[in-house]
Amino acid sequence: MDQYDLIIFDMDGLMFDTEKIAYISWSEAALAYGYEIGEDLFKQTIGTNLKKTKETYLEHFGNEFPVEAIVRERLRIAEELIKEKGVPVKKGLYELLEFLSNKNIKKAVASSTSKERVYILLKMTSVDSYFDCVLCGDEVVNSKPDPEIFLKVAEKLNCSPSRCIVLEDSEAGILAAHSAGMIPIVIPDMKIPQEQISKLVFKQMSDLLEVKVFFESNNLV
């Protein structure tokens, strides 16, 4: 197998178990204004940035949906949950980051979440220093599944897309990585990718510890 130059991490649902926090906060915030965001509707927004998420909910509920007020309430609820319980870190994250650091492999975060929130979570979990580049949803024009965020990370770190592995949990992220000409590895979170999207994936794994073992066993980095 080839060796790769850059490992790109998604954040929510991949590094941190924060998709469930997002679902709770969105559904509770919407309910406070008389709207119901069910799990199926929420799953349509997984992996997309705030602009795209707003568009999805406005399309579903109509223009009377008070999206800005609900976003503010959703962020307040999420912050309270994280203050109360901390940031739930996914199994194998620290081990994988240590392994890659020891190999001197480049590492990046490409998250659809806002820059402010991404840096808060990275610092809270003490993983911010591991990454050579962090690019966020409010720093690009197009949301995943558009490949823009991944291509910009590769450009910033002077890496060929074909030599980049992307670790993702969402269908939008898989599509973006594939469109960028990168190698997607999926670790599913709240939603198992549909069959046609699973066909675009290099490997599907259960957690980041399995990813570490796979990299190690196959000399990929």
C-alpha cells in the first residue's frame, strides 16, 4: 500500500461525540419555539456547515421558522451540556494522534463547525497542539459535500489530494473527500452511510483505535 502525507480529521461525530449534543440542543431549542426537529430531519444536516443547516430547516419549515433565535438558543443549550458533562472524546483519538505525531505525519482538522466553537473544543480536550492546520465551516464558501474545505487544507499544507486520507463520520464528508480526490475512511456515528455512498469509502471502521492499528499494520504513514 502507498504511504500518505496528510491525515485530515473531521471533528463532530469523529473526534468528539458531539453530534448527540447537537441533536439534543437543536431539538430542544426548536421545541421552545413550537417546532419539532426529529432525528431523521437532523440527520440531513450532519456534516454540513451552519449556513447549509439553516437552509435545510428553512426549506423544511418555511420562512416563518425563527432560525436565528433558535440558533442562539441551540448554542446556549449545547454550551450548558458541555459545561455540565465536558467534551465526550471518541475512543482512540489520543492514541491515534500520538501515533501520527511520532511518525511526523501532517495532521489537519476540516470541520463544518464555526471557528470559534472548533477552537474551544480542541483546547478543552488538549488536542489543539497536534494539528498543523485547522479549517472551519465559516472559513469556506461552500459546505460539505462540496470538496472546498479539504482542497484548501491540502493546499495550505502543500500536499497532493491523492496523498491525503480523510477520517469522516458523515455522508456529506465522504462525498466531499471523494470529490477532492482523497482517500475517505469512515467511522460512522449517528448515521450509517447509505450503500451508494459506502461504495466511495476506502475502509469503514468502528473507532479511531482501529484506524491507528490499521495504519500501523499496513505502514500507511
